[in-house]
Amino acid sequence: MYLRANTLDDLLDDAFKLLLKSKMRVSPTKGPTVEEQGVVLELTTPRARLSRASEKGHVFSCLGELFWYISCKQDLSSIQYYISRYKKYAESDGIIWGAYGPRMFGGEPSQYEVVRDRLKEKPDTRKAVIQLFDRQDILDDYKDVPCTCTLQFLVRDGFLHLVVHMRSNDVFMGLPHDVFAFTMIQEILANNLDVKLGTYKHMVGSFHLYDRDREKVERYLEEGFQPTREMPAMPSGNPWNDIKKLFEVETAIRNGGPDSVRQAISQLANVDSYWADFGRLFGIYALTRSNVDVPRERLKQVAELRRDMSSEFYAGYIRKRASKLAGKIAKLDLGLAASPEDNK
């Protein structure tokens, strides 16, 4: 089965409909599913990597998981801050065994660095492969092992293409986050290599939908489509200095809480506006995490951070985050009401 689309929402629409019709029932460890085998999904425009739908438009958790990967962490506390369900998959020592970060970016040199250097030396190589699933993953009984087997990067005609091989993929919870993280890494590497961003292919052995998510998928399909938009393009050149500064900002905000946001954001002065926007999103997330007694002052900070964003692309996500927690205060008092620009 081959699914091909220009945007993540188009791809999700096709994938959800495929699995809702599936008759293959399987009951693995994490719960009963319907399944299709050997599915290939192609995203022809990798920057259209974020859903615009209310049900799946989750930029904050996607960013949190991406930076957990590229900061080479595997601790529960850093990722549970963004995605609470990781708690179920931590070992007794608070480590996520299957965490991608150490496998992809750990070691000297890291797999990422080896792949980058090999592509610089020989752009036509077919050996630019990062392996995530390892022999050890099936020798012991871990709570979490990688769903992703490999990422293969191919430079062809000046474009960097990415082919990801998955042993297993949950269409509702896993697929949107995987596409976001892997296409972001694809674009980072393309800039490292000074080549253009190519297409993204996602090949899955067991492609499945859990019974517990079936109603959520149906709600997504009933919601309808927002106008298509791509994320802004990354600035050209090596992005790693700005990314490393963002590690510091994200850590300061996550550890310091809402009261640390202004001080942490002040460190973005010399960071390119593309990456600085991510720092502001981390700040907005920290300011809106509490779902009770959110002080008016925090929502004012959210409005300030939104005004400072260099791109309007994220406006709808920010409005959704603020309005969910603060209702009319966010919408009317702080200028966060929906506008025509939010859904373009």
C-alpha cells in the first residue's frame, strides 16, 4: 500500500481511512489494534509537517520531543514534561531504554556526524544510514524499544531525501510526531550539507490503529481541513550553534518554570529568528502548563511572546494553547482571539 500527499493532514486523512477499513485484528502488548502491513507513506513537501487540525495540531509536544532527541537525552523527566505517557515506558531507574537521542546523536563520533561526513565526501553514497533498532532490543524485555529501525539519507540531484524504515507505527499518536521529528532532522542535515530539502518516505512493517483511539480518529475526519501551510524554511548555513543555545534556553525554562521565562528568553538575542521562535514557544508552553488558576500576568506574557514571534505560522497553535486554559481572558483581554491570519 502506497500513500502519497503534499501535507501531513492529507497523509493522515488517507492513513486514517485506510486503517478504519482494515479487517486485520491484532492484540499486541499495548492493546488491541487493526493493522495493515508493509505500508509506504510519502510526504512530498516535508515542511508541511504539522497538522492544522484541532485534534492533532500539537506543535509543543512535537518540539519537546525533537529537542529531547537532539540533546541526546534519555531521562523520563525531560520528556514527561511534554508527553506524560512516556511514564509508562520508563525503566525502574527513570531511563527510557528506547530513546532515540543517544542512539542518533550520542558517541564520538555520533551516527549523525558519520552520516553527515560521509555525504560530504561522497554525495552519491547509499551507506548514509542511522540505525536505531539494535540487536540488544530483542535480547531483553524492555518496556520501550525503538519503533524506528533505520533512517537512510540520499543526496540526489542536489536534494536530500530521507527514507525511514519502521518496524511498527501507531497512526494516531506516533506517526505525526515521527514525521515532524524526522523531517526536521532531514532539514537540519540538508542545511549542514548545503543542499535542498527533498522528499520524505516513511515505510512501515506494522501500521496500526489502537481501538482506544478510533473515536478520536473519527473526530479528526469529521473536523474538516484547514488551509495548507508549510513551516518557514530553516535559515541557510550550519544551524548547530543556534540549536545548542536553544538547549540552554529550553532547559532553563523547563527547570525554572513560568517565573524563569523572561530571563531565559533574553538569551535569544543573538539567535536567528527561526530558532528564536522555538524558544518563545517553549516559553509559552511553560506559561500555560497549569490548567487551574492561571494568573492573568502569565497570559499577558503569552501575548507578548506571540507578538515577538517572527513568523505568523504559529499563531493558531498559540491561540489554541492559551484559549484552552484561559477562555475569554485569553481571547478578549489579551488579543488572542481568532483572526483570519491564524488559519492561513
